[in-house]
Amino acid sequence: MSGKLSFKSCSLSYAEASVAVEILKRDSQKSSCVEWRVGGKFFYSTSQVKVFDALEFESRRTAIYRTAVAGGTNDKCGGLALSTPEHLAPVFLMWPGRSFVVDVPVEGDASSVPEVPLMDGSALPFFLALRREVGAPEETLFYDAPVNLQWDLRNAPDAPAYGHVRVSPAETFEVEYRLERPDYPGGFSSCANLSVYSAEDLYRVFQARTFITERDYELARQNGLLEGVDSSCGLLLKSSGEESGYRVAEEPALHKILDLVGDLTFAFPALPRIRVEILNGGHASHRQILEVVLPYLQKVV
């Protein structure tokens, strides 16, 4: 089966953003892959995972990737950039035997960074639409990554730690994610766990929406950020004691797990057999985890 799906919604920066996902026909002569394009131009393919680290990476409120170009690294110099793929990338874990072409158009002027639409802030709309077209999820791919490391998360080398990451070998992909914000009025915390043995185990995580605290949202808008965001594309965490409106239990921590899965699988739709414990992590710490497991992935793909 082949076909093409289009998704539109606001994104972090734009009132309207879109992405097209083309489902390619099965071809026994070709390896399965996910090809990402920006404005119709080739950006990255998972078939090129051995050179994935050539993509430049930066982390703000989302993951941002850029292609390097001579004389400079931004899109004004002829390179390409892509932001927020972490909600869509995990969905391709469900069909590792199929190939897809993802095209994110350039919105606005030439200096803008194309963003994948937020939809409702989760991976669920992407998954449900693809599930109808592609069929039942397939067996999840895993690879061994015998990593045993831990490190503290700091804003600067001499700054106090605000969190930590611990990675160790496991029989499958396991995560314990904790968020603690004692500085937020009334305090805020969330903790969630995930163990992936099959594609079914990812469904709960796919439901979890992106979130922001009421205070951080107000500060962001004052600084001209989050221009495209409205109440339909995420979860606003209000002051302590008010109704959370969670779709699933511990939704904030579950969404951080979704972000982690997306940051790891943008390189290739497979999961490392590791146990990860994260306190107050984010895209930057997810990238650090990817950097330590990527060499093991590149050896087996």
C-alpha cells in the first residue's frame, strides 16, 4: 500500500505549519528507510545513519538540526534546517519494515526554521492516521548498546547540578523519567516509567501532550516566543491545586519520554537495549544519550 498524508496545525513559532508523509510501496530490493525533506529538498535519510552525526544539532525548547555548508551553517548560507521532529519520528518505530518520505515545507521567509506541526501536542494524531493507511504495527527493532555511564546536568561546569542521567545495559529499552520543579509556586513534580517489549508498549506514551507551566508560558509570550501556540496543541500546567486535565496519568513525564524516544529514533527507527534514568532532562541530555549509543547503532545498521 502507498499513499500520502498531510497534517496541518499551528507549531511553536507559526500560526500554521504542515508536514506531508508519503507511504512508499514495499520493495524487496531496497532497504526500509525514513527520508526527511525540507521544502522538497533532501535533508536526511535513516539509510545514512553512519553519517548522522554530520548533522549539526542545537537544543532550545525543541530539537533543531541543520546541514553544514561551506562558509557557514545556517539556511541563509544555503544549508537546510529542521525543527521539532521528535513528535513524529517515534511513530516510524511502529513500521520498521516500511519506507516513508517526510516533507516539511518552508514557512515564512528564507531565514525561518521549518517546524513539524504540533497537532494536539502528542504523537497520537500522526500514529492514528498512519495506522489506518499502513496497517498493524510491526515488530520493534532493538540493538545492543553496552553503555554504563552517569553524569550530572548543569547549566555550566561550575554551576550546581539540577538533574542527572544514568544509563546502563538492559534486556530492552527502559526509562524512568522524573521532573521536579520546587521553584514553581506550590511545587511541581511528575514521574513515569516505560519498558518497551513490543510496539503496543508505546501507545500510552504516544498519547502524552507537550506541556508548559503557566508561568513559563506567560514569560515566553512576553519575550515574543510561542507565537503559534494555542490551547489545542498542548497542556498548560496551571497553579498547584487546580485541575490538571491530564489525558493519561503523569502526562508531563510521559511526554518527556516521548521526546526522548523521538530524539533517539530520528537517527534510525530502532531502540537501544538500555535502562535510562533521568531527572529534569531535556533535548540536550537526550542528545548526550544518543551520542553514547549511536556508535553501537552505526555498527549494526
